[in-house]
Amino acid sequence: MATCISTNAQTALFSEHWNELQRQRTLYAYPVQVWDSLRCVWYGQCRTAPTSTPATLNYCTLNKRMFGWHSIGTSSSSYQWSLLSDLSYFSYDIDPATGNAKNPTAMSGFASDATVLTALSNGVKVNLCATLFNNSTEFAVFFGNSSVQSNCINNLVNHVVAANATGINIDFEGSGLSSTYLTAFTNFMSNLSAQLHAAIPAAELSIDLQGAYANSASLLSNLLSTTDLFILMGYDYYWGGQFYPGPVAPTYQFPAVVGDPYGHGSVSNDLNNLVKNVGTAKSILAMPYYGRRWATTNGCVIPATGNTASISTQTYAQFRQNSNGYYSNTYRDTNSLAAYHCFTDVNTIPNEQFMDDSSSLQKKYNLIRQRGIAGAAVWRLGYDAGYMDCWNLVDRNLSLCAVTPLTDTIYDMGGYKGVYHSSENYTFSIAPPGATAVQLNFLNFDLEANYDSLIIYDGSTTAAPVLAALTGASLPVPVTSSGSVITLRFHSDGATVKAGFRAVYTTIICASMRKTIGSGNFNNPAIWECGLLPSLNDSVEISEGHSVTIPVSTQIKYLKIRPSASVSILDPSVVLTIGGASKKTSQLFVEGSLTISSGTCWVNGKVQLTGNYSFMLTGGKLTIDGNTGFVSTSVADGESLMVADAGATSFICSGGTLQFVNPPLGSSSEIMQVPYDFAAGNTLLLGDGNSTIGSNNTNGFGGNGFPATIGKLILDAATVGNNRVLKVIKPLTVKINCEIKSGNLVQQSSITVSN
């Protein structure tokens, strides 16, 4: 029996699935149980024994599909079941003349196969892969006989039902599917879908597509109604029968050597075409866990010229094991971002080997996430046996633990050096962990003006505010989000394409307390750490020696004014809001200076004036409200709503209004603890005439902490119930007048109106 299968010019155009099928055919005469060991002897596909790596690791739950082909007779001991959503059993080898399996002995063990049973017990969907490769006559024979097709469908469905599997995966390769055999093939898929779903209503019918078919609208439109999943075989762009070295799976376009008669394409282009034709929800990108090696006539150059067809195929495990030492130095092609290795073999002939490593595989995962498709697939499971690199990539990209790098370079679908593609329409978000903001710096930019565009949004969706709407060739200025997520939406029309864009995003991580680095207007990014304006969820600190003016209405979570720092509200239209109305526990903490001469400072919580502070209320309004009616969202019992320590360098309350909307909730709380007198021009307003939120304090708005003298007193408590009263406990002098609009004034001590 021959120990290898040669490929002629036509079979070389098939995917690596074809080579695997040929290997299986040489093993048909042997018991399935020994196939794995024969692979090692005949094809060098020896499993790398795991060393200290545990058989199963604690990975996260998948949130995208991870589809893997399992070859009959190979071990699944290295599979990480929690990171597989679908296992495709390769394969039912169709006899085109009968529809029966050419490998009936192997298929008879499908339902009882240990890998199948283990997959099902781990909640992994199992489907049966059916293969048919058109080598001159196969399609003509198979699609020319409806009885053969019907028999094939019956056999496939019966196998799936018997194995308690959930689907069928069709891998038909070769010329004619989208032309000569289009009608027959789509009818076959329609009949298969109907019979499969009749037997198993929740079943899934999937199809494996070579890149050449990804843009075949005639084929794909006919399959959309019957096919549940379209798997782009993103590999074999450079195949075994060629004299031209190149990447098995170029993420972006690889340059062709002079004289190369083939158009090799790229994964990004074919994925764009597939998504354009079938949408994102049905699209899967398959990646290779293998590479190829060529002898070259001109050494280590890109692109090189080969002096023979591909010498050999290497699995990911063989690459990582590196027993010959050839793969110690990895190079990176800047066009396709493919990994490759250069070395001189035992015959002193220059060699190039292309193999996706973890870095170049990550670029493909970036495509999956960037284009928002359903997930990934791999040809094939077990090629990485003994190494966890590829499983770790699944965990980092397709699971709930997926993490966006803190900084990275992003491209359009043309990559670093190529042009983008026509009819691209996609949206993706960048949300690095722990980010305060995300900054995007453009290195290159060239879009067809007014027809192609890149829109950047300040948030996680396209409903967020637009930060920039870009087109043309002018290099954009850096763009910075106000929060932790930035979203990009790219569009190209169906005609002219350009060089596109290349940009580096950087994660900005600021302390939880936003601090000033200089003086100026509050809304000037230059005065803040990280150059980011504080927002409503931010705690803010005005650093020592800095003076800040509030020129526009602003809402923040908390404000601390450090010693020798100052904040001024001078504009009547300005409202500075501290905290939110649903949780009134925020604080205005003043160790420096606070001046309100116009406008409003509204504090949903409490005000603490301490140290050698300065407080000046000469106009405008300071409103304090620390009571929601609920203990968990109100100022704590025993804490006063306004405390002014006795160490002030100046305390001037000579104008404007000091308002308390509600009395404190706590029974031991006070509305204020202020030892300084208010001047005649100031108004103390208790209540707002509307709120009736109750207090547990029988003093209501009153208590022991009132200043001895105030200007004008207005009680507008809305009701006399709920302890919305003003109980005057110690003598109080009111310089102008005392007005009771609503509520109840209870005098346990005298009130003197001196005017």
C-alpha cells in the first residue's frame, strides 16, 4: 500500500480537506483504532505529548461559535471541550455513483465513537461532515442522478439521528457548483435541509466554502433559505501543488511573485464578500492549524520564487515542537501580516515556511470581532495537540473573558499596505478594560472623498454622539472619547477604493478621582489629568493652588476643593450639580475657597467646610438636598447637611440664597452646623413648596446648629406633616423678615425680627 498520495494539477486546487480525505482512504483497510498511529508513521502527524499542561483548563464560557473538524481515527484527548461549540465529524466520504459512504466501516462507528459521545456529554453540538470533491467526473455523476442524491440524503440523516447529532456539514469542492451544477446543487441542499429538519427540527445545515465562492451571489442567494451556517475556509490560498511560496491564510493581500499565474486573494476580502452575501449571523471564519514549506531559488525574500511544489505540510504542534530548529526565528510579512520562517535545509537549499502563529491568528480573530460575525472554525482539531496557545486565543476572543488590548494598531480591511474593499459596511467598538477614555491617533488616511467614510462615535453604539465624520485624504487630528468606549463605523461604496486608514488606539486610564493639573475654566481639557473633562459619574478634586471657574452648567459626582484651591460660580445661567437625584449621598468638600456670586450650586448630599477654608455666598444660590426618603440613598443619620467648621479664614454669607429642599432623614441629624452669622442680604429658604419627603428628626428643618443671626427666613415646606417643620431651639435673630409660605414654625425659643 502506498504511504502517500500525490496530487495532480486539479486536486491541488482543493483545500487541505482533500489531502486529509486521501490520507483517510489509504487507511480504510485498517481498523479505525490504529489510524492515529499510522498517521504518525506515514505522514509524520505525530501527537506532541502534553507535558505539565493539564488535560482540561478552567476556561470561560463561549459567547461566539467555535467550530472544529475532528478527523476519524484521531485522538481528542487534547480538546478543551468548554471552548468548542460545534464538532464536525470528518467525514462521510460520498460515493458519487451510489450515494453510499466509501468508508462504511468507519461510518458504522459514528454513533458510538468515543469523541462523539464525549462531545455530546460536554454540551458540544455534533454534526456529520459529508465530502465530495469534483475530480473531473464526480459532480457530473452525482448531480446527474436524483436517486443517488436521495439515497445519500437518507443515509446522512439516518446517521445523524442514530448518533443523536445535531446537524450536517457539507464540504463539496471543485469547479461547477456556481455554474454547471448550480441548480442541481441548490436542489440537493434544499431537499437535504427539508429532510434533516423534518427528522430533527432544531438541526443545523452548514456548508464549507472556499474563498472563490464567497462572492458568488448566484450560489449563495440560492442557499440562504436552506443553509443555516456558511463557513469560509480561510486557507489554502497558497497550496501544495504550487511553485510559489506564500501564506496558507494571508489575512490581507500577499504580493505575488512575477510570473505567478494565480490570484491568491486574502481572508479579509473573502470574508467581506461572504458577509455581504449572507450577513454576519450566518458567517463563520475557519483558520488553519497547519502551514507549508517551499524551497526557494532566491533565498529569504517576500515574495520568493520556488524551485518545486510545496515540500511538506507542518502541523501547529510540529511548528511549536521545532525538533529540527528551523522555526526558531519568526518573521512577519508586513503586507499580509503572515508569519514565516527562513532557513537552509540539510541539502543547503534555502527554504521558506509559512505558518500562522498565535500573533497572526490573533489578526484573524480581530477580523471576526471587527466584522461581528458568528464565530470561528479550525482545520483541524488535534493539529495543535500538546500546546494550549490556540485554545488560549479562543478564550481571549470568543468567550465572556474576551479582553481588548490596551493599545493596538487597527486597519481597514485592506490591512497595513493594501487597499480596502468595495461595499464594506461594518461597525465595531473598542472597549479596553479599565479605560477612562480611548484615544485614536491616525497614521495614514485616504478614503474616496464623499463616497467612503469612517464615523467615530463617543460610546458603545452608533446612537452615541459623533466625535468625527471622516472622508477624503486629510490626516485627521487625534480623537478622544469622553468615556471608556469608542465605536467606529466604516462604509465604502461599490466602486473606487483607496489606501484606507491605519490608526493606533491608546487606552487612557486615570485615577478614580479626576484632578486638575492647572488653573482655568472647568470645561478646558488642558487643566485636567489625562486631558479629559470630568463627567457626571466622576469624582473631582481641585488640586492645591489651582483656581477653577465654572463657565457652563456641569454635573459631577463629588467635589473636593483642596487647601489654597478655589472654585467660582459667577454666571447666572450656570448650574453646578453635584451628585444625582436618585442617590443623595454626594459631597461638596471645601478645604480651600468656594465663591458663589451668581448662578447655582446644587448639592445632592451634604456640604463640608473644614480647615482654613473660605466661603463666600454673595449672590446666586447654594441648594442642598440630602434626603430621598430612604436610608440607603440619603445622608447618614447623625450627619448634618451643612457643616462649617470654626477655622474659616473668611465666611461671608451676604447675598443670594441658601436653600435646603428637605429636612435631614436621620433622627440624630441636623440641617446645619454653622457658627457664623449670615448678613442681611442673604435668604435662608427651607423647602421648595413641592417636596413632602419626610424626616425622622422631630426638629425637621430646625435644630441646635443654626447661626445666631440670618438675613431673610422663608419656610416653604409644602406640608405640616412628615416632620416638615422648623423647630427653633435656641434664640434666632432674623434681620429682614420671617415668611411662612407653607409648613409649620415651632418656637421653643424666641425669634427676633430686627428690621
